[in-house]
Amino acid sequence: MRLTADPEVEEFRAEFSAFLDANLPSEQEAVPRSKSSADMPEWARRWQRTLFDAGWLLPGQPPEYGGRNATLAQQLAHLEELSRRRIYHSFNPQGLGIIAASLLTFGTEEQKRRWALPILRAEITAALGMSEPGAGSDLAGLRTRAVLAGDHFVVNGQKVWTSGAHDADVLLTFVRTDPEAPKHKGISVLLIPTDTEGVVRRPFGSITGPEDLDFNEVFFTDVRVPRENLVGPLNDGWRVANGSLGHERTMLWISFAERLEDLVRDAASDAEWYATLLMDLQALRLLGYRQLGGDQSPAQISVLKLLGSEAVQHASLHALEERGAEGLVHPAFTAPFNHMNHEPFISSWFERYVRSFAGTIAGGTSEIQRNIIAERILGLPR
Amino acid sequence: MDFEFDEDQRLLQQMVRETVTKSRSLPEEELWAQYRELGWLEAPPVELAIVLEELGYVADPTPFLATATWFAPLAGRLPEGSGTAVCDGTGRFVLDADRADEIALVTGDGVVVVKGSDVRADRVAVFDQTLHVAHVDAPGLVAGVPDLALMGLAITTVGSCRRILDMAVAHVKQRVQFDVPIGSFQAVKHKAADMYVAIERARALAYFSALTIAEDDPRRRRAAAMAKAAAGECQRVVFKHGLQLFGAMGFTWENELQIYLKRAKAGDLLLGTASEHRRALLA
């Protein structure tokens, strides 16, 4: 144990920081705003391309995929630096963090060239088709069916909560290819371009307003998908699912640490809940650092996700309650203006509290995280 | 920064665990002699935290905590025999003051070390019969609680909480009702998971406090307050769920659970509760 920083990491951080100072889009450049998690205005595409070319997009990858073979500790410093400045490195976060990352792990060379690279270079955007009306926490119960017919699959079914689908060029879609096999064993993954005949996307508003369009329902009717769009082996999609989400989840705690830091800055108070917030942030960081060097089991990631998401919700609720009736005002400006990240700036305290439920519901609910901790760490019977 | 134990620290943890498990039934004096001989009293802050966590896990009956984390940092040395300190400015509820060979008094004129037999210390009857606390009658006392004392009480409490969780988990795995182990019910699992997360959080903050003391980092005062507050918050969850999950069996004298519950609660109530330390963080 030591407090002092690793010089190799600090050098890396300083270099990235200098890069950001020199290359960050200005306030004049950074218009219009991105409207969904797969909507990338021209300036946002240029920004991601700049990061890609300089090896600062996914630093853990080799240079040909937008990185510089950075160590895990350096990757953490990269995300910390972005988070400290409240900058998005991609305005298609799931495209970069989940879809391109999965293709780099499980895809063929051809799939990397044809799909992963364009996503990394922000030439196209991607969305993730996992959840269905009947398959949320029980994701392996998904029923969207794909039947192999010669050189292509025929897909029928429906996805929901498919963030950014209406603005995305391609969907990484989890489908059932063997309905006879046990439910975890009959799943495969297909890349489905959104302009394929039979794909219908319907965005719908979130709790924050009818104009907040990120959620989508996606309907597939006799959609023909070339066989070469299969990612990973046939019927091995569950492994891809765990891999894709695993990659994203390892450092997911940083996004909660970022929210907690926002609250520390925006909701300063002399009430005791504020001290709890300071402690939650410190503890989350410490546990995140510890996990970086050691245990990265899914169950330890569940501890970080549960702690981080519940802490954000707890503090957001107190920040709202402390304002009493003033907390009803909407819209309200609750954070300093940041041209790279409008969300907290334009969110009222009520909205910020409501948005905290994205943390406790999406990506495995708090209830599912508690089950995982109880079963996999404490060994309680399933 | 690096927040993992190094190889030596891992070995120490393993050795302490083995020692305290093996020595469980030894008389207090022999335990005390053994700790001295092993050099645990001289351990630097992080290593001391490793020892204290395990002593909390077995509800150690010796005056180790008060000697190593109350007396030593104030006196600047180890006592002849055992020691404690009157450091919160009141002289009330001083850990082990009734049996300490030397007592460090924090006074307006600085720290004064006296023989235990030279001050009046009246042991207070408390709910936990193995816990020694006493009111000390001394003039000119002022507050000066060492960071190490806050950290020490915090990590000891975390150790007791870990024991409560382990016992509760073992119980719900074996207790069958409605033809299944009650640990298969989500209402039970979720309580156990919340206990685990509370312990991980408090444990991390306690070791961070130890590390800031070891490196004399400017954050040490706040880190100690965070550690003490988090340990208090942790025992609240662990006490409530631990006793509840044991059902009536946890409500008996025979069940060892009571020992750890009482230690954990004392860890919050001594030297300022979680609430007091949260307020200290806001000052």
C-alpha cells in the first residue's frame, strides 16, 4: 500500500492532459448538441477521430485501434482525466465501449475492419440490442429468433430500451439461434445494419420528457442478415454478452465516482448527508483502485456498482429534499456550464434525482447486484 | 496510489489470523504476553490495522487496542505493561483505564504520563461484560484524540462486523425453514449483501486512514474521521441485519453472536459516534 503516484502513470496523465488542453473543441465548435447516445454531430465525430488518430481514444488498444498499449493503471488515469474535466471521449459511448470493444475481442479480422474501425473513427454509430419486453434482468430469456437459411439468417422479434437505435447505423443484436438448447446456450450475436429491410425503430420519451428520445423499441420482421455478420461462434452469444458487458463494467465505477464528484461540487451542504457523500466517493475510489490491481471478478464489480449507484441516489435525494419546494422548479440550472457535457447543467434537482435511477436499474438492477454478491461472494444458495 | 496489501502484509494477515484462531481459549495474560512477544504493539500503522482487524474478529479481551492506539501515539513510546490515554477532554469512558499500568493524560500543559495506580479510575458497569471502560478523575484535561485511536477503533469494529457477517451467513446457509435454507430467500440475501458492502466500504476507509497516518499525509485527520464514521455506519447495518437474520437464536446468552454485536456497537459509541464524525468532516 502506498499513497504516492506511480511516475509511469503520472507521466501518461500529464501527456494526455496537455493533449486535451491543445485539442479540445471550443464552445463555438461544439454545436449542435448530441440528441441521443448514437447521434453524433460533425464536430463530435471530428473530436473522436482526433482522439483515435492520436492513440487517446481507447489507450489500452494497440495504435491501429486508437490506442497505445497502455497499462490498466494508465487506462484508469485516462478515464479519470476525462471525468475530472467532465468530457465525453465519444458521443456514442455504447458504440465505443461495448460494441467496438466486443468486436475487437470476439470479431473476425473482416468484422474489425468493416465495423469496429468505422465505429472507432466515428464514421458510423452503433447501438446495443439486448433487452426485450420479456427479457430484462433475465436477459438469457430473450426470444428474438434468428434462423440460419443458407448464407444468411432470418431474424424475427423485438428489442426494447435499445438506446440510440433510431440514430445508429448498426445494431449489435442478441438473438436465439437454438430454441431447443438450455436458455444460456442457444444465443448468438449478429451485426444488423439499421437500414436493412424489415427493421423498424420507434424512439420513445423518458421520464424526463417526451423530447428526450434515446430509448427505442426495435422490431425485426423477416430481416435477412448475411451469415458473415455473426459475431463469435454460433450459439456462443452468452460468452460474448459477458465479455462485452464485462469490458464496460470493469471501469463502470468511474462514472459513478464522476456523478458523486458532481454532487460534491454542486450540492455543497453543512448537513450530515454531505459528509456521507464525501465518504462514499472516497470509499468508491479506494475500492476501485484496489480492484484495478487485483480482483476483477464480476462479483467485485457488483460491489462497486451497487455502492456507487446507491450513493448517487442517496445524495441526489438529499440535495433535492434540502431545497424543499424550490426543488420542484424545472428546468433549473444546477451545475456550471460545460460545453462538452450539458446534462447536469440543464437538469433540475428533481431531474437529477430521477436520473439517478438509471444507475440503480440499467446494467443489472441493484436487486440483481445484491443477488450476485450474496451468491458468488458469500456463497448463499441460489 | 496502490491500495493493495503487499506480499509481507498478506503474510502478516495470514499469520495473525492463524495465531488468534489458535490462541482463542488462552487466558488473557498469556494472550497479552504472546502479542508482546510477536512485536505486534510495535507494528507501523497499516500493519497495526491488519492486526487490529483480526483482534476485532475474535473480540480480543486484552488491553491491546488502548495500549497501541491510545497510549503509544500520545506518550511517544510503549508503556511498561499496558497503557491507555485520557484524550477526549472529559475523562469519562476511558478504555481499559481501570487496568492500565500507565496512563497518558492529555492536559492543557501537554501530555503527562502517570502510573495507573496514581489516578482514580472507576470501572463502569456496561452491557458488554468483557469490555473495560472507566471514569478517570484528573485535573486540566483537554481533548486530543490521536488519529491512530480513531483508526484503531474503526478497524477493530470492522473486524467484529466481519465476524457477525460470517456467523450470519453460516447460520442462514444451514437453517432450514419451509424445506429450504433460509439463505435462499432474497429478503435474506439482500440483507447479507448490504452487510458485505457496508463492511467493504468501512474497511477501505479504515485502511486509507492507516495509510495516511503511516505516510503523515495532510489528509490524515479527515481520513481518521471518515474511518470512524464509516465504521459506525457499518455496525449499524451489520448489527441490525446480523441479529435479525439469526432470529431468536441470536437472542441467547450462549450464542457468541452477542459478544461481537456488543463489541461492534461499543466501537461506534466510544470516541464519538458516526454522527459526530460526520459533523467533524463538515467543519
